[in-house]
Amino acid sequence: MSNEIKIGILAVVSIVIGIIGVKFMKGQNIFSNHTTIYVKYDQVDQLSASSPVLMNGFQVGSVAEVKLDPEDMNSVLVTLHIDPEIRIHKEARAEIGSSLMGGTYVIIGKNKNCEGVSCVANEGNLNGIALGMIGSMLPKEDLEEYTSALRENLGGMLDTVNQKINDPDPNNKIGQSIRDLSATLENLKSSTQQLESIMRNNAQNLNTTMSNMAVLTNTLAENNDKITGILASTQTFTDDLSQMNLSNTMSKADTTLLSANKAVEQLQTTLATSDKMVTNLNEMVTKMKNGEGTIGLMLNDDKLYKNLTKTSEELSKVLTDFKEKPYRYMPLKSRRKVLKHDEKDAEAEGKN
């Protein structure tokens, strides 16, 4: 036997085992016969394949398939596989029940003994109904009695509650709370109406605002590349700043500030010296005004001024005479020679 044949047989066996396993997980036994019954429901309460089918609490089959009826999409068609030894009367019904744990199942209810044509045949139909949780927990007679008692008790309780609510006694906290709640709801209703009026009156403005926002978002979307470039440039700038030698820059700045401080100190010293000089000058001018010192006397004493002027004039005459007649001031000159020179000068002046 070749390897290809062995592989093919192994594949077939694996497929068969897989099908059997799936059927087994669904609660179906492919090695035994069963009776197929179809049931139509308006709704199935989440009934699924492999759910059990019970009769008097005993499992007599399982749900094989749940699907929408192809002939009526508002109905659900359920396929039941029932033990062939179980005979179900045509007047029985398949009731869907629910447990407290959330599981669903099918109960064969109202069944009775049947023979031949009075029994549901293979691939026959059966009436179906969904009981719900309470209906599946209680028989119909007990359910009616239970609902009747519940209705009576609930009615009395509602009357008591209604009376308690309408009691105007100020100590009636429940009634007061209900009235406060009613007033709150009225205020809420009024606020809602006002809000609706505001929205209606400002609908055009809101539409304009939304249109502007849409234009803005479109503009942002259209300029996404530019915005991305700006952000990238900003990132590059911040990276350059982070890579700069800020410590050296700050050190140089500190040195510059120290130099500036020294210059300011020198300037302050110079200003102080200037202030001192100005003060001295002011004192000197004050003394001069008061006639103190030589300059002050010259400015304030006319006699001294006149003497100085006279002295200056006489000194000027002496210098002029010395320039014109220097022989008078030469040493070892006799008086006679001086007079002789004076006569010559007088004659020369007479001729002129």
C-alpha cells in the first residue's frame, strides 16, 4: 500500500471522527435512529441546537437545528430529534421553557397515549409555544392562581401607595418627596422647552458656526503639510537651542556684566569727583561774589581796579619809551649824553 493511500485513509478517518465528535457534543447519536419533528415558533427565547427535549422531566431527545422559516421570515423553525420509542400525540405541544440559570429547553406538554395516525409521524409537525421563565416553573392552573393573587395583592399595595402619596400630611416624607419630584420634573420640562426655543431661535447661528468650523477643519486639513513643516522647524530650532553651549554663553555674559558693573562704579566715582569740583567751584564763585580773595576784590573793589588800570597804563608808557629811547635805560650813560640824545630826537620830531 502506497503512502498516498495511507494518507487518504487517515484523512477520511479523521473527518469521520470529527463529524462524530461534533454530533456527540451536540447531544446527537449518529448510530441510532430518531424521529424528526418540526415545530414553528414566533420566538424561541435564545433556544439553540443541542438543547434537551424533556417529557415529564425526562430527556427524550434534543434540538437538532434552529433557523428562520424560509417560507415565513417572522417565524422560527426548530427541528427536534426524538427517541423513536417515544410516541407523541398530534394534540401535544412543544413548549419552550427557561431556567433560572439562563438555559432553555423544550418540554413535550399535554401529551397522551396514541396509536397509528393519532401519533406524530417522522418529519411531522407539532404545535409550539414559548412559556417564559414563570410559565416553565409553574403549571398553567397554578400560574393563573398565582397571577390572580399577585394581581389582588399588587392592586391593594398600589392603592396603599397611592393613598400614601396623596396624603397632604407634612410629616408624610414619601408624599412630599413625590411632590418635590413632580415639581422638579415640571421645572425640567420648562427648562427643556426654553432650551428648545433657544435652539430653534439660534438654529441659523448654530448652522453658521458649524459651517465655519467645517471650513476651519478643511483649511487645517489642506494646510496640514505646512503645519507639519512649521512644527518640524520649531523642533529643529529647539534642538539647536539645546545643543548650544549655554554655559560658555552665560559665563561670557557674567564677565560682561562684571565689566559693566566696574564701569558703572568708575562712572559713579567720576560723578562724585565732578560733584566735588562743582561744589568747590560754587564755593569759589560765592567767595568771589562776596569779595573774598584777590579776584573777589578785583570784581567788587573799584579802587583796586582803577589802580591796576593806572599801573597797566604807566607800565605800557614805560615799555613804549624803552622801545623808542633805549639809551635812557642803558647803564653807564651820563646825564649829559642822555640830554644830547633827547635834543636830537626833539629836532628830528620838529623837522617831521
